[in-house]
Amino acid sequence: VSTDAATLAERLLSGDRRALARAITQVEQDGPAGAELLRAVYPQSGGATVIGITGAPGSGKSSLVDRLIGAYRAKGRRVGVVAVDPSSAFSGGAILGDRVRMQQHATDPDVFIRSMATRGHLGGLSRATNDAVDLLDAARYDPLLVETVGVGQDEVEIVRTADCVVVVLVPGMGDDVQAIKAGILEIADLYVINKADREGADRLQTDLEQMLTLGPKTAARPAILRTVAVRGEGIDGLVAAIAAWLEQSGPARRAERRRERAASRLLAVLGERVMARLLAEGFGAGGFELAVQRIAERETDPYSAARAVLDRLEVSP
Ligand SMILES: Nc1nc2c(ncn2[C@@H]2O[C@H](COP(=O)(O)OP(=O)(O)OP(=O)(O)O)[C@@H](O)[C@H]2O)c(=O)[nH]1
Ligand SMILES: [Mg+2]
């Protein structure tokens, strides 16, 4: 570990918030600096409980996270938040939105909120987010709340292996159907019907319960809670339900989730590294574009082109 990384790691571990912010930027950039830093703090991480909050755009995830921060702070916990923000790729607006929504906590030294832009990660979003979670963990924030929009495969992958996965639904949006499509229902440990002040909460609850009876009978059926995040209603119940789930699911389940998370991270890093090497070493200057053009013009096919690259690098099939 270089002295730069060692110094930054030390500052982070001693509670320096600016060091933490810089560290997260480094893992986001996916350079050697980020990798070294993560290596330095990784042994100090793994203690925090990771709570994933996912759901359709605008379902009130950030509003819920804001309330959860308040609830955990009231218990004296130091809370870390990582919000993954797809819309920021277009406008940067959502980052601002999150900041505003959670602003009351912005000056609390025991709360650390970070938005991750999805832009520029090329599939490494899950890796970068998990790295950020580890950094917050090493800096002794616990619990860690990870907000993602349950739309893309990447976003689902991020929360899937959290210690507790909370799926947020809203009445009257045909949300249930939307969630099934996005594959987020099967990863839920708990359901929250937020915006329960709106019409249709009963109906959504009935639909959800009905759907859950069709699910696997082996696992404990996820609880369904109702909240009105903007008014802070139902938050204590949600906190209690999260605690109960963590308690009830037990250490074996927790260990299994962590193994899954470790596997997904190893594969993500390997995938990124191997692909980067293939692209760098498998083609000469302009070679990639040339291959793409030849495939597009049917002079060759994707399989033969890939085969040629692998042969060049002497990678076995
Ligand atoms: N009526 C009502 N509105 C709510 C409730 N919770 C959140 N909202 C509103 O819903 C809108 C979206 O809330 P956010 O907390 O930003 O939702 P989000 O899921 O984080 O949104 P994205 O991160 O953009 O996907 C805001 O205007 C909130 O004020 C609720 O319980 N009831
Ligand atoms: Mg949000």
C-alpha cells in the first residue's frame, strides 16, 4: 500500500469526513488509488448492517431514508447513506433532490450521505457502490442505508445482497406489476406501502398478500408495512420490522448474504479487469472499431471476432 493510500485510509478510519468523501470519489473513479485504498481498509469493514431500500422512481425512498436516519440517530446510531441515482446521469437534479430531502441531517457529524452517479461506470456501478459501503462501514457508520431505484439489473444487484432488503411500493400506480417486471419483488425481505395517505393502499396490500401466497412456502413471508414518509408516519414500525427481520433471519442467513455479496463483488472486479485487459491487449490501435465495423457489415460474425481476440491472447476457450 502506497503512503498516499495509507495516509488517506488512516484519516478515514479515525473519523475524518473529508478523507471519507475523497476515498469514495477514488473508488468511484476506479483507478489504482481506489483499489489500494479499499485494500487498506477492507479488514476494518464488515461490521455494519446494510439495509437496502429499493422501489420505483418517486416512490418515496429518499423521504423514507430521511426518516430512517432520524429514527436511527434517535437511537444514537451513526448512519451512512449511499443513494444510487440514475437520473443524475441526465440532469444532476436527483442528487440535488436527495440533498434537499435529507438536508436536515447534512450538518450532523454522525450522518454521512453520498450520492453515486450511475454515469460513467459502464457496469461497474455495483462494484463502486459496494466499495463505498465498505468505506462507510470501515469509518464505523452503522447502519448503512443503500437507496437504489429498482429498475435496472445493476440496481437490483446492488441491493440484492443487503442484510435486509426493503421494497417500497406506492398505491395507485400499478406498481405491483411494475415491480414484478423489474424483478424486485423476489428480493424483498420487507415491503413498505409508502404514500399510504393515498387512495388504494388497502387494495395494494390485498394484491400483495395474494401474490405472496403464491410465492415459495419455505422462506418466512415478508411483512408488509405502511408508511407516510412525508409525515413521518409508520417509521418506528418500519425500524422495528427491520430489527425483527434481522433477528429472526439469524446469523446463518446473514453469513449467506455476505457470501453472496463477496461472490458478486469478486465477479464484478474480475469482469471489469478482464474486460479492460482484453480491450487493451486484444486489439491494436483502432482494432476494436475495425472489428465492430466488420461485424456490422457482415464480413465476420461476433463469435469469430471474439475467437480471434482470444486466440491472439492465447486465452483458452
Ligand atoms: N403523499 C405522499 N407523498 C410522498 C410520501 N413520501 C414521499 N412523497 C413525495 O413523493 C415525491 C418523491 O419522493 P422521494 O423521496 O424523492 O422519492 P424517491 O423514491 O427517492 O425518488 P427517486 O430517488 O427519484 O426515485 C416527493 O415529492 C415526496 O414529497 C408520502 O408518504 N405521501
Ligand atoms: Mg431518491
